[in-house]
Amino acid sequence: MDSIILSEHDRTTSRSNFGCTRLWNELLESFRTKVHTTTHRRILKTYYMSFTGSEAADVMHTVLLDNKNLPRRPKRQQAVKLLQKYLHRHIIETVKGSWENEVFADSRRLYR
């Protein structure tokens, strides 16, 4: 069996090609482990395993600040934009279960 030996150029190229995917997955995994889901009540309904938009923005901002792979110190608005992408990609959803034309809100709106 022949073993394939990658040159230094090949290894750095493959790291840079998938660096954004790796960063996306790291941020997503950190968010999932750190976001605290609880039971919320709104009017007469109970929503289990949910979190508010402001809680999610707090957690995501902390995750971004803790990540050493980012070149600059991220702002909270960037965390909200990333959560908007999560909503758009159906990673998170509103408790109503809808995604279309939804805008992530850094507020008391509930998500799961």
C-alpha cells in the first residue's frame, strides 16, 4: 500500500479551504452546548426547551468572544447576524415553528 504524503502547501491549502466550515461548526457546537433552554410561558401557552432571542444573543456573543480563531473582537450585532443565519438555515426556529420571512430579534421572542 502506498501512503500519501502531503506537502506543507497541500496541508495549508486544505486547512484554508475548509477553515470557514470548521469555524461554523465550532461556533454552532459551542452555541448548542452553552445556550440554556427552559420552559417559558406566554399568555396561556407553555413552550418547553425554549430560549429568548436576547439570551441567544448573549450566548452567541460570548461564544464569539471566546473563539480564538476570529481576527477581530466581534460585536453583539455580529452575533445577532449569525443567529439570523441560523434561523434562515433552520438551525433554530421560532416557537411557532415558522421560518419564512422571519427576522431574528434580540428580544423576548422565543426560539427553540
